[in-house]
Amino acid sequence: MTPEGVRVLVDAMNVVGSRPDGWWRDREGALRRLEAAAAAYAGATGEEVVVVREGPVTADEEIVRLVEADPAPERLRVVTSDRALAARVRRQGASVEGSGAFRRRLEAASPG
């Protein structure tokens, strides 16, 4: 965690889909690359980053559940371009960052 306690919850497919780089030809590979970039970003910044994939429930529902369960939602930053999800988590006290902006920060933090 950062000194401020920031925790970043990433809507995986929103970030993957934020750039038409052919991710649809290898969705799993794109998700693995995002997870690797998020881990590198976390290591470089000290922020805790949780990449939320689709699972038994949608990533949106899992992110909302994580925000609702957090005792300090104001320390959470949700990365998404989904307006409905953004509105839901803001009502719970989390901040929101757009997927494209976060992807640019991942790239800036990556070595090389």
C-alpha cells in the first residue's frame, strides 16, 4: 500500500479494450499482459493494484462488492470507462480514473 493507503481496482476488460491493438485475437494473452503491467506499475509506485477479471459474476459487480466491503472506500480508485459503474462506486466514496488514462500511466511506469 502507498502511505496514503490507495488501492486501485482495475476493470480488466475496460483497460484491455481501451486501445484497438488486436487484443480480441488473444483475449487471455491481453489479460495476462495487463496483469504483468499492473504488477510492474504496483512495484514502481507502491500502489496496491487489483485487476478484476470477469468471473462467476461480472467484473462490475465484483468491483462494486469490493468497494462496498471496504471500510475506507475513499482510499479506493476504480479504473473503468463504464459510466454506470463509475457512478455506483462514486456513490460509495471511491474515486474513478478512466481506462485510457490508467493505461498510459501503466506504459509510462514500464521499464524500457
